[in-house]
Amino acid sequence: MGKAGVNDTAETEERELGAAGAQLSTAPVEGAGDQPAGGPALGVIGWARWFWRQLTSMRVALILLFLLSLGAIPGSLVPQNDVDEMKVQAFKARNETLASVYEKLQFFDVYSSVWFSAIYLLLFVSLIGCIVPRSWQFVGQLRSRPPGAPRRLNRLPAYTTWRTGAEPEEVRAAALAMLKGRRFRAHEAGDAVAAEKGYLREAGNLVFHVSLIVILVAFAAGQLFKSEGGKLVVEGGGFSNTLTQYDNFKSGSMFGVDDLDPFSFSLDSFTGTYAKSGPQRGTPRTYEAAVTWSEPGGAEKKQIVEVNRPLVVGGTKVYLNGHGYAPVVTVRDGKGEIVFQDAVPLLPIDSNVTSTGAIKVMDGYRDRNGKKDQLGFQAFFVPTFAGAGKGDMFSQFPGLEFPVLALTGYRGSLGVDAGLPQNVYQLDTRKMKQFKGADGEVLKQRLLPGETMKLPGGAGSITFEKDVKEWATFQITRQPATGWALGGAVAAIGGLAASLFVQRRRVWVRAVRGEDGVTVVEMAGLGRSESAKLPEELSDLALTLNAEAPTAPEPVDATAEGAER
């Protein structure tokens, strides 16, 4: 055979093997459709097609996914306006130069920034453009049969052969039954049986990428339609799910007031117990709020709300977020008339619930001359006092064991009549004068439950009653599509596992009659990627088939037999 004939044969074998190994994956061929070097210049349509091919390639999708994860880092490390504006303002006050740079980079609003939205949308388009054609191609593969055997099976990476006395038709029938019993898609194609297995790998790959789209859509829906707010409730107090009841409230751009689930609840009691000794001293052991809740027209129901066990009403979840104390105080004017009596929530400043706040008497108070005035008190509360002369006034334990309330009094304008919003836990003393004692010193006093601080000049008094209520803060959130996001995450993990651990492979069994009349059996396998498991699987299949079509004895050479005689 001449050189041309050898080349023709090699090309024919390459084409046959290529057909047998084709469509083991729906992944697009890298570089397919790229402009060849030295080819004609691309026009506008050509460049548009090139850009679309690049955008919808799996390589670019992975790069965009990495950039999205990288872009989320500032959102975790830098305070966000949509989470806590107070922390953002505090950060800006501490880092003026760095804050100006972060403002330009939109690091205080990462998830609504232009650059994060651009990455998000590009990833969304890339995944859809990549998945849709691969899905149709995969459906086509499922509807088609495995390709026939190539001419030379011995060129495949896994190969075995033997001779048998069984008929070729019997061998092929046994091979077909065996392969179908091993859950291969198999059929007879000419003188061979073609079989294929491992479609779960490509299905898992597609499920993984579809799940990413589901997660992205769920995240977008959650951001657009979400609502969340906080509410501090003192024991005996309540909350109704309306905008005016929230202490703070944030929502997505597509959220409407009508989306609020109608319900209300009251805080019956808060129970907190803490470890009293050992290295875990002060660590909460019991941390729960007993609430009574109801929906319009429905019966009242009782429930215990814990940190990781929220109250769920419709699509809204009520989480227990924090806890503190609200000492009950009574303020009297110079005539002894009660002008204020209530539990005043104070905010904790450390893990032992050392708390600070303000007591404001805005209406009803008159001085000794009968003139209307306003009172204010800066309050410092510790649930467990160390004792006089034992260091600073900080709580030694979060439980209510030795409560002490320290007060400093002011009189004048609280600034509430200006119409400007004011922090209820802070006292604006710019237009107020501090009370001073007979010695001219600032009036300060530590009170035990039941004790009273007299105000100088017949201005009245303030009493720390023998009652300290507890309060709890609740986070009321409505986050739609969280179930879709969770389902997408679970499906993505399952799809990724299938695409990593399942191998797609093809097996061919050829049975033909040899020149001496004995059947020659050939078995070969081809996988998408090289794996030691493919030869092992082929060996197992060959042993099973060999039991049905056992190896025939080797023919005896007649010349050698005559020489022996």
C-alpha cells in the first residue's frame, strides 16, 4: 500500500473514532467560531457575535462568579447603609480620608452599587446564554442512540478480546442483556452492541448552572421585595405590624405597605439565666421571650421566641435580637404631684448589661413658681453592682442581683419642641442647666430600689421604684424567595457532586466470525476523561460476558503436531 493509501486509512480511522467519541459533553468547543489568524476583518455583526460567544462561555461565567464573590467582600467588612446607618456614620467620623475613597467606590452600598449590579447582570446573562443551547443539545443526546462502534476498537484506551465457541448472534444478545442490566442505554448496531452510561454527569452540570440562576433570581427578588425593621418592647408592652410601630424600618424598592402581614404581639415576659461560675460566667443559659400574638379576627396564641426560633406569621419572621432592663421611675414636682411614672428602657454597653439612657419629662411638670418647665436625667444602670469603693460603676454580672441606678438631673428645654427628630436614649443638654447641691457641686446620686433623689430648690424628686422590668428587641423581617434560594443551593451542591463524581462513558461489544469459523469477541470503552475506573469496569463487564461466552481453546498447529509424531 502506498503512502497516500496509508494517509487515507489514518484519516478514515480518525473520523470513525471522532464520531464514536463525539457528544460526550455538551460543553462548547473552545475557540469554535473564533476568527482565524490572517482572516478577513470582523464587521459590527461579527464583533457582536464574538462578544456574545465570549460572554456565554463557561470560562467567562466562572470569572464573573469569582468577581461576584470578590465584590461581596467589602460588603462584609465595611458597614453598609442598608444595614446600620449609625455604624456607617461612626466609621466616617473615625476615618475621614478612607471614607471619602469608600464613598467614590460605593463601598457603603456594595449590593446596590453600579459595579456590583453590572457583574450580577453579566453573570445572569452569561449563565442563561450558556445553559439554553447546552440544554437543547443534551435533550437531543437523550433522544438519540449511542453511536456505532468504530472500525478498530483496539485503538480505544480500554480494550480486550477473546475467541469463543458461541455464535456471534448469541454473544451480541448476551452483551445487550448484560449492558441493559447494568443500566446502560444499549442497542445493536451492525455487528456490534453500542452502549452508553453516565448521563447524570451532564445533567448534574446543567442542574448546577440552572441552580445558580435560581439563586441569583431569588437574591434579586429578596432585595426588591424585602422589608425589615426593629422594635424594642418592654414587658407588658406590644407591637402591631404597621409602619408607625417600628423603631427603624427598611425595605426594597418594590415593597409596598400592603405587603405587611397583619398581626400583633405582646411581650408577656423575658427569661434570661446565666452561668454563675467558671470560665463561662455570664454566658446565657436561657434566653427567651414569651409572647402572645394574634391575627385580625383570630384567637390569641402563645409562643416562646428564642434567638434561632422565630415567631413565623405568614411570610414574616420575628426574631429575638437583644435584651436589657427598664427601671421603673416616678418623678414628682415641687407639690408632690406625679408628673411621670414609667419603665424607662436603657441600652446595654457591655456584655454584663451595664446600661445608659435618658429619662425625659416633657409635659406636666411645673417648678415651685408654677411655671412650666422640662426635666431630663442622664441614667446609668447596673443589674449587679460591685459595691461602693470597689472600682468604677460597671455591672459584674448580667443577671439582676444587685441593681443600682445612678442619676444626674437637668432642667430647661429638652429641644423636643423644635420639630426635629431626637434620639430617645440621649439627652440634649445644650439648653439645659444641671442641678447642683447645697455645696455647689453637680447633683449626682446612686439609688437602690425604693430610694429617692430630692431635687434642690423644691424642684421635686425622682424615685427608683422597687420594680425593674425587662425588655427585648425584635427584628421583624419579610424576605421572600428564601425557600427558592435554599432549594437552589441544595440543588447546586447535588448537581456539582454529580458532575464531579459521575463519569460518562461508552462501551462497544463486537462479535464476528473469524476466518477459522470461531467467533471473535472485542470489547472497548471510551470515557470523557481518562480514569482508572473505566478499564476496571470494562474488565468486570468482560468477565461477566465471558461467563456467557467462554473462551475457546487455542487451535493446534497441524505442522507442529506432525513433527511430534
